[in-house]
Amino acid sequence: MQATLTFLGIESSCDDSAAAVVRVGARAEILSSVVEGQVALHADFGGVVPEIAARAHAERLDHCVERALAEAGVRLGDLDGIAVTAGPGLIGGVLSGVMLAKGLAAGSGLPLVGVNHLAGHALTPRLTDGMAFPYLMLLVSGGHCQFLIASGPDQFQRIGGTIDDAPGEAFDKTAKLLGLAQPGGPLVEREAALGNPKRFALPRPLLDRPGCDMSFSGLKTAILRARDSLISVQGGLTVQDRRDLCAGFQRAVTDVLTEKTRRALAVYLEVSPPIPAFAVAGGVAANSAIRAGLEGVCAAHSVRFSAPPLRLCTDNAAMIAFAGIERFRISGQDDMTLSARPRWPLDQTAAPLLGSGKKGAKA
Ligand code: KG4
Ligand code: ZN
């Protein structure tokens, strides 16, 4: 029986300042999870501005930590450690978090654990569902898109990923092309529900090639062309045109993700997992058409399907606190030389992917 551990987690790798307290004993418990988003700060710029994000993290993180401790009803002295995202991500933001965590660790004498942000996402099914290793994971958000076989808290094999845009990025760009607000995913989904997905012939990039790699930038270009040809013929877009373009786009992304998931499952099932399981995480996992497609593939292969609740799919610090506890148990703590890393692939042996995503180089 392992000792119960309570950790503070700190996250600041992109545009969410977050702090959380997680306790892991016989089961994992989120005592608090505070997330202060920055959507309004970046709204005028059409994307996350790294300098603005870093400044906002520096201003808000200590407040997030105070709130997380108060909401959990604990003081620093009740904790067993401090986990912080040490990369990958926008370097100014990651630095803000690492500096704060170092200060807190130095002041309190608590162990400091640097966590890979992607490991935080990839270990979330263990926090929410107690999922046993090895499981197959699809991380799919505005900055990430990869298939990972998770075999241990620091053992991840990447078996495919996007070679250009992440799907959330493609949703956001499509929204922008069609005059919808940011972040675009939920709005494109809403329009798609009222549209005809078959009206426009859109590509399914890389489905004709073997393997689990994906590409989404061509899809966005196809939407641009379809939009421009409608504008040149009609002088603008009707409400129904927009709905049909959204529906076609969403169907194409769903087709690519489900087919690539089928292939990734075939690779994963070769390792003969005792309890085959698949988990999806990241903001795009909120899309019900995509979720249903992935669930269907899993059902067809008798593989358990899990999708963490949305607040734990998107960036948060509970996943960082939990991943910190898992890492601390197998490899102990970091020292004050812990540094912030803009790039930090989870699978150090896999060849680098070409894409970097709108929110900066990830892996
Ligand atoms: O995981 P996340 O909060 O942040 C990172 O990118 O790391 O994901 C945000 C992304 C955005 O691109 C957003 O448009 C997309 O997830 N998203 C969706 C939906 N909700 C959020 N994409 C498609 N359908 C949705 N319902
Ligand atoms: Zn993330």
C-alpha cells in the first residue's frame, strides 16, 4: 500500500493560468482546481500572443495558488510536494510557473517536481478512471494531435501525429474563414449540426497513406477555396452555405480521426494489453460527433473507451499535480536546476513531427 500524497500543481504553458490540489491514496481526489483563462486578452489578435500570455501568468499565478489552497482547505505545510509544468509550451509562461514553484519549494522545503504538460494530459485517464497501463491515448486539441501508447508514468510511445496543424487549430481557422468567433471549435460544431456534410467534396488528407500520421492544413485550404468560389459566384455566403461548410469540415476531421484511430488500435492491440483501453483528451474531445466516431471504433474492437470530463480535457493544473505525484513515486524530485523547456517530446525516441501548432512548438 503506497502512502497518501497531496500535491499542489501549477500550469502556465499556454493561455490558462491554473493551480490545483490533488490527493492520491487508495483513489485519486481533486481537492481544488482553479483555471483563469485569457481568451479576452488575446481576442483582438486572432491567436495567443506569447508576451501577453507570459505577463498575465506572472500577474495571476500566485492568486490562483492562493485560491487553490483555500478551496482545498489546506496550507502549504499540509502538502507533500509541488508539481509544475516545465514544458513544452510558450517559454515565457512556462518560466513564470517554474519560477513560482521554485520559490514556493525553497520557502516551504517541499519537494519540487517538473512535469511534462503532455504527460499531464496523457495520464488524466488514470486520474479520472483509474485506467491501467498500457492504454492507447489520442491527444487532440488546439496545440496537440498525437497517438501515444502509455505504458508507465514516463513511458510513452508515439505511434502517429499531425504533420502540420492540430485539429483544434483547423477548427479555429475554419471558424475565422467563415466569420465565426474564437475559439472556433464549439461554434463550428453548432453550425455543423444544422448543415449538410455531403454538399462540399472536401479532402481526407493522408487517408490514402499507411500509418497513423495525420494532416489538417489542406482541409482548411479546401474550405478557403470553397468559400471563395461561393463568394465569387454569389457575392457572399448564405447562412446555409456556412452551415454546410462547417458540417463538411467536421465530417472530414471525424473521418480522418476515426480511421487513424482504427489503425492506431491495431498497433496497440499487438502488445496484447490485459484490459484494452483507449482514451481521448484535449479540447477537440468536446466535439460530440468526433467523440461518437471514436467511441464507435472502440466498440467495434471491444476496447474500453474513456473521455475525461471537458474541464479535465482542456488545460488545467489537476492533471499536473496528479502527473507530479506519479512521477515523484517512480523517480523522486527535481532540484533548483529545473529549467523551462519550450520543446519536450514525450517519446524521446520518435522522430520529430513536422507540425508545431498555433500555440507554439509542442513535440
Ligand atoms: O485543450 P485545449 O483547451 O487547449 C490546447 O489547445 O491545448 O483545446 C482548445 C481547442 C481549440 O482549438 C478549440 O477550438 C477546440 O479545442 N475545441 C473544439 C470544441 N471545443 C473546443 N473543437 C471542436 N469541437 C468542439 N466542440
Ligand atoms: Zn494542453
